[in-house]
Amino acid sequence: MKTISTIQEFRKWRKGITGSIGFVPTMGALHAGHLSLVEESIATCQNTIVSIYLNPAQFAPGEDLNRYPKTIDADIKKLSSFQVDCVFLPNDSEMYPKEFSTQIQENFLSRVLEGNSRPGFFTGVTTIVAKLFNIIEPTHVFFGEKDAQQLRIVEKIISDLNYPIEVISCSIIREKNGLAMSSRNEYLNNEERIIAAIIQQALQEGKNLIISGERNSKIIRDKIIHTISSEKLLRIDYVSVADSKTLIEISDKIEGDILVSVAVYLGEIRLIDNFSYSVSSRR
Ligand code: PAF
């Protein structure tokens, strides 16, 4: 497994690579969720490249950039037990030289949910993702359903900006108690992990309502809100029942493909989770 930290060296190495190239972009602090993307890339593509770059542009002032877990040696060790061909590890001056002054901004899907609560977040994500696509030149990219809105926005910029890249979405990987895996789970102590698992239970209860035939979005939303609110240490940012493709909130009857997503604070820690459901094909 090659580790490369400059764009120039990467491009030189990339010239010698033939066949399909799977790319897994990460910010490090790798967990089983990331590794499932790596496995999927290895199973799908002839080459797999992973990037580790803690992108400052997607953190607002006051967010957890400085606190974000940095576990580079452990990350490389984890990746070296897979058939990863290259890890790209650029530094800030490589990605954002002093004179850097360009942004890639998606203007529809980015306005709601995470984008509403974290202004500038998705512009930070789309700018770095576009840069990484231009450097890595992958044929396939692997993103987790855990960050469902990010996944849809990446699909949108790939389509809008004509990147010849196929997006492969991968299922959410959960801890034993149901909590969706996230690098931010590192911030939680044991007691908080138990509390945080209520988020997934609430989503499951919402899903069970749909499975049993409930179609009123307000009743589904209220059920989820009620369960999360039963734990006083959890503070809801949003509970959304939206069209899966447009992310437009559904105010009455759910139909077609929907995305049910939540963002919840446990103290300072922001946790997100979701499920997708196809109303027409299942009851
Ligand atoms: O999902 C993430 O870890 C980040 O948003 C990404 C896609 C690596 C861009 O920094």
C-alpha cells in the first residue's frame, strides 16, 4: 500500500494505474463504517484509493475541527490489512494554498436539513470532493448512507459537473446497540452511547409505523420526536420526513421513496441518523 501526500507525486503514480479505480474519501478516525466502503471498493474495482484529509472548510467556527479525532497511524494500520493500493494524505497547504479562492456550491439540496443547521458545511464538502475527484480521477466513489444528504449532493454535483464517476452507496454500519457508526461517536462515554442508541430506536419505531400502514407524515414525525424526547439529555435539531430525491419535506401523505432523517444533540455532540423507505413497493 502506497502512501502519498502531494498532488504532484499522486499524479505521477496515477499515470501508471489502469483499470477501474474505486475511491473512498475520508477525514480519518476510521471505523467499521469506513472499512465497509473500502471493502465494497475492493470488491467492485481493480484499484482502491483512500484519502484521509480533515477538511477545515466543512467546519464552521466553533464546531469541532480542533477536537476531531486524529488517529492517522491507527488509520494507516487498519487500511494496510485490506488490498488498498494507495492512501492519499495531503496537508492543508497542499489542498488550500494561500491564494485559494474558489468554491463549488450546490444550491438546492444543500439548503435544507444539515445545510440549514450548518451553513457553509456542504460548500466545504463539495469543494473538497470536487478537488479530490480532479486529483484522484476515480471511476467509482463510495459513500455511506449514514450521511444521506451528503450522498445525494455528491450525486448531484457529479451529474451537474459531468464527472465520469459512478457513485456506489453503502448501507449504514451500526454498533451493537444500533447507534450508527460515526467518527464523532469517539466523543461519547459508555453512558452516552446507551442514551444515543435511542435515536435509532426512535427511527425504528417510525419505520414500524410505516410498515404497519401509517401514511401520515406528521404522525410518523411525532412518534420519532416523542421517543427521542423521552431522554432529557437528547436535544432534537430536526426530525424530517422528506422526499428521498428532492429532500423536500412531506407535509401530508407519504408516497414513493422517502428519507426519514434526524439530527440530535447529546450535550455538544451532534449525531445524525436516517432510514430510506419505498412506500409504493412495500407495506
Ligand atoms: O464524509 C466525510 O467524511 C467527508 O464529508 C468527506 C466526504 C471525506 C469530505 O471531506
